[in-house]
Amino acid sequence: MPRYIAIADKPGLTAEAFSEALDRTGKWRFAKRAWIVKAYCVLDPGKLVIECEAQDKRQFTEWLDANGWSTPDVQRVDFVQEAGEVWPMRS
Amino acid sequence: MMAIPVEQLLTLGPDGMLKHDETPNVEQLRNAKQTYFEDVNVGDDLPRYVHRLSAPELARWCITMENTHRLHYDLAHAHNHDNLPGALFHGTWRMSIISKWLKDWSLPDGWFWKASWQVREMVTANETIALWGKVIDKQEYGKYGVVHVEFGMVNEEGWEGAPGAASVALPYRGGEPVPYPFTPPDA
């Protein structure tokens, strides 16, 4: 499945709001074939970086919208480096 | 004690579910009170086992089973190579948990005879899972009775991960233990 990354500026973001959006399986695995891989939260100034795997980009943007984290900056990822390995992302 | 209905359990959230775990400890198993064939009625719920499986526990099961597939313990590989939501709970561990649960229920003088089930859904580390089981039929034979059960293993969202059916032989009250080695009634 494709990997997407969203970068959003959300001033006023709180730890509670971030946790509440992701605190159980059904929230971060929000569809049978769509889930949040990793999410970064910077409280001040309020920035989110969220990785998602989904069959369709729209699934991810709808999830962002539902959490009040809409952003035009959602991109498809080509490569990931983690733990010393570079991984090509599948289409 | 009647197990909490699974539908009600799922309303409690992951932490609330864990409070209803009825998994017996070793001492309780050693002193298990026999469930007799006459004690069981169609529609009864089996004891509720609720688990939350951590990443180290998944790794320990890999070691136990000598199963070194990285999707069970290497999160980076699971994410980036296998495109999975996380390190996955093993199908063989589900088998083990189900077998233990049915064996525990029949102790000390009954016998978990047979079961079949499917492995469905991806369960990842830190999810909460609950075993559910319901008696759907019971049959009397010469020296023991057989109780038929349908069961499953749901996660905190109610996603069914192991739908199946089992047959458990239980002694009659005042009767003899189920013979060992076990001989199926139709053998």
C-alpha cells in the first residue's frame, strides 16, 4: 500500500487532543486497509507530522478532516530511512 | 460466576476489559473445581479470558516457537517492508491460548477433545483481546457427556480474529473422570 505523509500547522494543539485522536486501535487503524504508522506532535507552535498507509489518499485526508487536522500538505512517500535501512515504499 | 457478555465487555474500553479477565493462575488451576456435564446449559458463556499482548511477549513467543519471521518482532521491518500496521500477534499463539482456555475449563477430570477455527484479522502488540465462548449443544454418552461450544477472539473494537467451534468432554456428577487416554465417543 502507498505511504502518505501529512504536515499540518495547528496552533493551540494540545496533548489531550493528540492522544484522544489515537488512543485505541479503532482510531489509528481507522479502516481495514488504512492506518497511522507514526505521528509526531509539536505542541508549540503546533505542528503535526503524520505518516499513514492507505489504499487511497482520500481515506487519509478524511481521517485528518475528522480530527480537525485538515491540511493541503499531504504527499505520497517514495522512500523511508529507519534503523539504518532505506526502504522503498510500495505503490 | 457468569462471564460478562462480550457485547457488554466491548463497551468498557481496553482498560475496562482487562478488569474482567478470568484467566486462572497456577494455584487456581491446581485446585480447579470440576465443571460437570450437568452444570452446563445451552446458552451458557465460558469464562472470559482477556489479554493485552506486549511487544516483548510477542518476541518471547517467537523464541518459544523458533519462529523468527520479522513481522512478529521487528517493527521497522513490519512497517516498511511488509506494510503492516505493527508487529503481529501469532496465529500459533492464538491456537495456544484457545487450547489452554478450553483445557482449563475442563480440568481436572474432563478433556478438551477437539476444536477448529480460523485465524483472521491482524492483531498488533498492545491491543486488548478477549476470548468468548457459548455452549450451543450438549450430548450424553456412556461414561461422559460432550459439550459443543462456539467461540471466538475479539479485539477491543470487536473485530473477530478466531471464529471457531469446539467439543469438550465433561464427567457426569458422581461419575468417573473422562477416561485417559481419551477415546472419542464415535470411535
